[in-house]
Amino acid sequence: MPDSTERGLSRRAFVKAAVAIGGPAALSACLARENAPDLSQGPDDLSTLPTRQYAWNEFLALGDNDNHLGPRHRVLLYLRYGNEGTPTRNHRQQMEEALRTLEEAYPHSHDGLLFTVSYSPAYFERFDSSLPQSVGLQQPKALTPFEDPDLDRPDAVVHLASDYGQVVLAAEEALLGNKETLTGIDVETSLGGIFERIDRRTGFVGDGLPADNQDVQGIPDSEPVPDDAPMYMGFKSGFDKNQATEDDVTIQSGPFAGGTTQQTSTIKLHLDQWYEQDSRYQRVGKMFCPAHAESGIVEGDGDNLGQSSKMDDCPPANQAARESGAVGHSQKAARARENDRPIILRRDFDSTDGDEATLHFLSLQQEIADFAETRESMTGTDLAEESALGRKNNNGILQYMSVTRRGNYLLPPRGLRALPSPNPR
């Protein structure tokens, strides 16, 4: 990274830029600039790690109201399996050894390394047998009348996450065969020769990072993102009580019991009107509900609300649409619930991929149909049809987002994460 670029960036923005660029040079620059973490090695006994790859919550930092905070830096590696046929036993063993090297090198935590490996429907099509009915995996598709996303069909996706940019970069380089040691541990195997990396997506989440990285398309030149906001739209997301639990999203039966399904959507943000024309009153009403705007209950990014977005204080979405012709995003999403809890677990993050303000919406759910149901509730087409509600102005935050890509995946339990077959023994 050029010296002039380094001098012009804050440390937080510099680390984000290094993660976005990737590669050995970016890792070296990140090591020189980022505050060095205490990189102790992973557990001596890897069998103590959770059987569920996505069981992150007990290893995440907690905010002031005991909401789980997602790791600040993320990398999504989109991979294509090199063989035309079914995976070989040697490839499975090599992949598992490469993944275990990461676990040996770093603590399983937000300030170490958390990661998952998931597989697309396209990957399972190479087998003669099909996935069992207990796995609700579907091909990705457009889910609203006004979206036309490109559909991702890699074989696998590796999601790397850490509070330290240098950790996700080093882990990536080790997986690609470009690094010989990690925290003093020899990297003897990699994914080289097994997979080809066909795409790479990056991002960040956490107080201050969006404000440090708002000089991109989709955000006004006035740089309006609040200094302490954790997301580009200025508000907190992922209140714990507005999330499904990890138990809720777990596949309960069949060979992939202990796994889950994963959905990723790349969403381009259009925030010129959001910040330059809409008032804070309007933004609160569109993000949460008009009643929250009227009461003034939301302070700053909404962290004062505690562990939920307080949708019980808002009228039901259909009532609000019918009576006032306006509903908020959270107000609509609250309709997709089971046992009074949402049915998806969000682990999304912002991004500057392509020099554009972007949201990578990553969700976990028992089956992809749960995400489709939630997306339908968020869209609120039914509300617009039965009321004076208009998508452009009064239907939450739809007009500020364009879905450009989408992919669906099976995230198997840890013991089946290395090139699984559809019906493993």
C-alpha cells in the first residue's frame, strides 16, 4: 500500500483497506500498522471446539446491553472444487488438515479467529444421490418482483471473521498456500490443488468503522454517517432478542443434524436521500416504526433500546399500513416469527467492495424457506396491496437497497465440513 495512502487513513480505515485489498503485501502492511493482538495459539485439544461451526455466540464480545457483537473484520472466500467428479478421500483429508491448522494457530474467539465452511446446491449436484429431506436447501432465486440478482453458484464459501484484520488476512493466505507459519505453527497443508478461488468479498462491522469508510459511491460527499454508528445506515442491527438463537437455526435430524443453512445477499446501498433529504425523524420511522419516531425513544444508533428494537411498542404492520400508510423495516420483519422469536440469525456486515457502499446480508436458518419467509415480510408487498402504502416512500428502507447477488448454502456440522457427500455415513 503506498505511503501516501497510509498517511491519509486512520488506523481503523487502514486495516479495513488492507483486508479489502488482500494478499501478502496487504498482510505485511496490516501487521505494521494494526495494534498487535495477543495471538496465543488455539486449544491443545481440538475436540473441545463446538460441533456446530456457527456456534459463535459464547465466543463473541458483548456490548453495553449484553448484545453479542460480531467480529469487526470479515472475508468471504468463494471457491470452486477442482475435480469434475466427486471429492476424493485424499482431498477431504487435506482440507480437514488445513482447517485444523487454523484452529491450532488461533484462539476460537472474536479476538482470535472464527470461521465456517458451507456448500452450495451446485456442489451437491456432482453426486448421484440427493440431500436428505431434513436439509432445507434450495437453489438461490429472486425473492421480490423488483429484484434481479446474479445467482452465486460456487462449490464452497469460507467465512473468516476476527476483530483483527491481520488475523483474517493471515488465515486466508495460509488456506491459499501462501504462508508457511501461523503464530509459530507450521502450515503443512492448504486448499491449494483442491479449490480455485473464484471470488473474494470483504467487510466490517462495529462502532466507527462505517464512518471511517464512507468515501465511496452510495453515500453523500458530506460524509454523514455518524461517528459511532456500527452500520452505514446509522443504526444498530442484531439486537439479541431480534435474532433467532443458535439452537433455533440448527438442523435437528438426519446426517447433517447440528448444521444449518446459510444465505448471503450482496446489497448495494443508496444513501443520498437517506442522509440528505430524510430527517432523523424519518430515518427512525423507516428503520424501526413511525411510533418510535413520534415518541423519540431511539437515541443515537439505538443502543439505548437494550436487547430488542421494542417492536411491542409499535402497532402491528398491517394496522399501521391501513391507518397511516407507513411502516418501518423492523415493524415488517417482526411478522416473521416463531414462538415469539425471529426465525433467522443475522451475521451481516458492511463493505466497500467495488468502491460502493454495500451490505453483505448473511443469515443462518434451519432451512432456506425461513429466509424466504422473512424476506417476504421485510418486503411488505401484501401491505402495499391492502393500503395506501407506497414502496418508494413509506415502506421501510426498500428504496435504499438493491440486491445484486444471492447464494444459498448448507453449513454442515464441524465433523462434515471437509467436502461432504449428500448422505454421509
